[in-house]
Amino acid sequence: MTAPAAPATAPTPTPTPTPTGSVPVTDGHIVVDSVGKDYVALDGHVVHGLQPVSLSIEKGAFVSVVGRSGCGKSTFLRLVAGLEDLTTGSITIGAERVSGPPDSVRYVFQNYGESLLPWRTVGDNVRFGLRHGHGPRRAHGRTAEDQLIEQHLAEVGLHGTFSRYPGELSGGMQQRVAIARALAASPDVLLLDEPFSAVDALSRGTLQELILRIWQERGLTVLFVTHDIEEALFLSQRVIVLRPQGAGVQRDAAVDIPYPRDQVDFREDERYLALRRDVLGLVLQVEREAS
Amino acid sequence: MTELANTPPVARGTVPGPRPGADDAADLLVSLPPSDETPPVPLAVAGGPAPAVVRRSPFRRFVRSRGTGWTLVVLVVIVWQVSSFIHFEPTISSPDRIARTWWREITEGQLLPQLGRTLETMAIGFVLAIPIGITIGFLMGRSRIVWGLLEPSVEIIRLTPVSAILPIFILFLGIEQEMQVAVFLTAGLFPLIINSYAGARSVSKVLSQTAQTYRLSWWQTQREVALPSAMPYILVGARQALGISLVLAVVIGMLAGNSGIGYYILLAQQEFNINRLLAAVLTVALIGYLLNALFLLAERRISRWRRTSIGEG
Ligand SMILES: Nc1ncnc2c1ncn2[C@@H]1O[C@H](COP(=O)(O)OP(=O)(O)OP(=O)(O)O)[C@@H](O)[C@H]1O
Ligand SMILES: [Mg+2]
């Protein structure tokens, strides 16, 4: 209740660009042009992972993708991350056409626990991100690098975990390590696949605020996948609803509510409530039609 | 019970079994070309029971530890000794006689030199087998081309018993150290190849994709992701290779019949020198136990992190 209500007239904020002036801003503008993906299942059947989708996501935007399980959310992220070949269409990030993993994109996987290197300490996992990131933030000398890693860990609230192993951490903490590692690579675009689905409600709120803070401080373009419509609305400037079974975009809704958003107040905001009713209704209707 | 469950099924005891557990991984090799599927974890790795977290009475702790096992060993020796006082049976001798012979053989006899020669040969073979076996197995798991190239030969040679290959080696290489090194090398190679292969195949899809998104080169991916991922398997392979080498260490001296601990044992047997025979056998057992213990120690150091991610305290 203490948080001041945001002025209703405030425009959508333009996130501050990365403070490090030396960073060549590769631009996080993403253009998705009728992108589709078919899989051939082991039994020979063709499965539609995602039917042609066209989108334009401007640099520095926070966009969420929601939809029921199997609707192609992860497929979409994998395509943007250049991990899979497109069946149709093309994806452009900045001036570069995606064919293979772009240097400016980092992906925090749905099963983040498995994506950490369990034989490396938390600090060395972040070092992995640093060493395999794009150039400018690379530190000279081991101590300087260690300090940088400590900073990255502190940024996600993981003070003093440098020399612990991922297996010794809770799921939520592992998720933070995965995020810190991705950030250490100083990407322009951050892809997050259901990052908080395995986290309890309280930690989830903290993590949501963490992501929003990082997004604003770094001026990242964030593509956030979740199955939780309320979470999507709270976080993003724009929510994209996918139809079930890879059938493409059903709804592309702008969330014109200014930041900073307060966890409690936001959920009483009338614009939020209207949007939620709208989107939920749509999803449920499709659900009913499907069954 | 839990302790038994925790002890790995792989050559852990002093008497090395014939390639225990190798078959699990071997089956993978027979049936699977490199694919994206993760093979099941073939073998339990790392030894030792988990340290008890709960405080227990000294008695219960003793019962749950290996102390009971060692007590049993000591008891058997004592009973043996006492019964030999009551009624001496020359065919099984007695612990004190064996111990005296053992000491004499160690200090002035042929036991140590012969053992040393065998161990040296074995070490050379083992040290050669490690890099060769790991490289072949790992690359077979990581590259379809290498797999296609080597899988048939590996399969054919792997399934040929070393005892059948031995006469060929003797024919071409003679009976000296050269031939013996070749035997140790050949026998040690296959558990290493098979387990390294299984390890290289076990790299999870998520980890491979992580390497991809961080844009690691092929070489970086192998070094930073695949090899560490495969390491627990590779260590199992190395321990199996050690087990086979120990068996061969004795057998080879007997078959070649000119030197080494096997030859020493053979002679003692032919001369009906029970004390020397048993002293030699016990020494071999001891060496096996020590090598294995050493290996477990190294293994635990190398894969310390594993304790954090498997179901072991
Ligand atoms: N490698 C693959 N081979 C075959 N089909 C696949 C493959 N990956 C995904 N699919 C199919 O593509 C569709 C979309 O899958 P995707 O993983 O993108 O769903 P999702 O929206 O992320 O679901 P969830 O919310 O459960 O994570 C599903 O029908 C799935 O079966
Ligand atoms: Mg998914």
C-alpha cells in the first residue's frame, strides 16, 4: 500500500541503455517473419511445433508469450535462439538474420538446473558466461575477472555462493545462477523459458522484480515464456497468446501500465483487471472449443 | 543394508572380478549409433557409504561401519592360528608360518623383485591404455564418422577373450616385457573405450544446447562440456581396466612362464611350498586392495562435485 500509485498518464518507459559506453549496441530489435516449425516425430508423423507467426519486437521491449502446454512456446524461443532450423520464414535480430545461435542472444532454459555445469562452482559457471560472451566485458586478469563474477552474482542476490556447487543450491538459487551466467555474457536479447514455474509464490515475486530491474538497468530486450497469464501481464509491455497445438498467434495485447509496478497495487489496477478478464476469457473460450 | 546398496557393483574388492559391470555399457555400444538419446547411467560411481547424519550410539555406528568386516577377518586369522596350535595341518599351514615366510621372501627372497617387475609392466600398459582408450571411446561417442570407422573393429576385438589373443601375442612378440605390455594395453583398452563412449553419449541435450547458445567451438564444447560430463564414466572405465590388469598380472606370468609374480606363484605351487604360495597370494590381494583404494580416493577427488548432485550425502 505504501508504493505510490503510478501516474496514469505516464507513457511506456523507454529503458535506459546499457551504461557501458564502449558496448557496441548490436540492437535487440527482433523481426519474426512468418516463422513456422514442423517436427518429424519418430513414428514419421509431422508435428506442428509452431505455425507461421509474424511479429516485430522493438529493442528494449519486455514481451511475454503465453499459452497452454504444447502450444509452441519453447519452440518459438529455440527458433529465436537459433538452436533449430526454421521450417518457414525468417528471423532477424538487429541487422543480422538468424542462422545459428546469435552472439547477442542468451537463453535461460526451461530446465535451468540441467543447463548449469554441475562440475563447476557457481562462480565458474558465471565465468563460463563471461568467457563465452561477447567481448567488451571480458576482464583482464584473474582477480579482476573474479570481482566481475562477484558483481554478477550480487546482481541476482547470490552473495557468497562463489565456491559452492550448483547441486548444493535450491532450485530458485540455481535459476539465479543461470540468469547471472546469461547476463555475464552481456546479451542484447534475453530469452527466459518459464523461469519461475518451479519456484514458490514468495520467491517468485522477488525474482519477477529482479528480472524487471535487470531489464530496465540494462536495456535488454526480454522474451519471457510463461503459462501464467497474470505473471505475463505483471511483467510485460506486451503479451502474446499462442493458440493450442502450435496454431500460431491468437492475441497480441499491449499492457499500457507504467513501471514501476507494485505487486499488490498492480493486481488491483482496473486496466490490469480488464486485460486479465479479456485474455483469460479468450483462452478459456478456445479451451472450451477444443474440448 | 543401505551401505551395501551404496557400495558400487564395480571391481571394488581386492579380488578383481572378470570385467564386472562392463556389459551394461557394452550393450550400448552394440546397439546404439550416436543419437540424441541419453543412455541410462550404466554404473554406480564413487564409493563409500554416505556419512551418517544422525547421531548414533557407538555400537550402532560400529555395526553400520566396515569395522565388523575387519573384525571378521581378524577373527578368522585367530581361529586359524589357534587351531594350528591344537592340530597342525601342513596343507593349510598357519598364519605365523606364512607371515615368517612372507617376511623372509620380502626381505631376501624373490617376491619383491618379481612383483616389482609385474607391476612395472602393468603400469606401462595401463598408462598407455588410458589416453588411447579415452580418446578412442570419447571420439566414437562424439563423432559419427569416428564411430562408423571404429565401431566394427572395436566390437570384434572387444568380444575376443584376451586368453585367445595371448598366443598370438606370444608368437609375434615373444614372452618378454614387450608382449606383456601389449597384453595389458589390449585388455585395459576396452573397458576404457566402452565407458568413455557411454560417457560421451551421456551429455544431456540441455548441456549441448547450452554450449551452442554460448557459441562454443567444437573443440571448446568437447573440452569444457562433454569431457567433464563423461568423466564419471571414464573413471569407472579406468577402474575396470585396473581390475582386469590385476587378473592378467598373475595369469600372464603363469602362461609366459618366465618371470613375474604369476611365475613365482606357479613355482611355489610346483614345489609344494604352501607358505610361499600363500604369502604370494596374500601379497597380490593386498596390492589389489591398495591400488583400488588409491583409485577410489583419486576418483572422489576428481568428481567431488558429484556428491552434490547424486543421492548421496
Ligand atoms: N524435438 C521435437 N520433436 C518432435 N516434436 C516436438 C519436438 N519438440 C517439440 N515438439 C512438439 O512441438 C509442440 C510444441 O512444443 P513446445 O515444447 O514448444 O511446447 P511448449 O509450449 O513449450 O509447452 P510447455 O508449456 O509444456 O513447455 C508439441 O506438440 C511438441 O510435441
Ligand atoms: Mg516449453
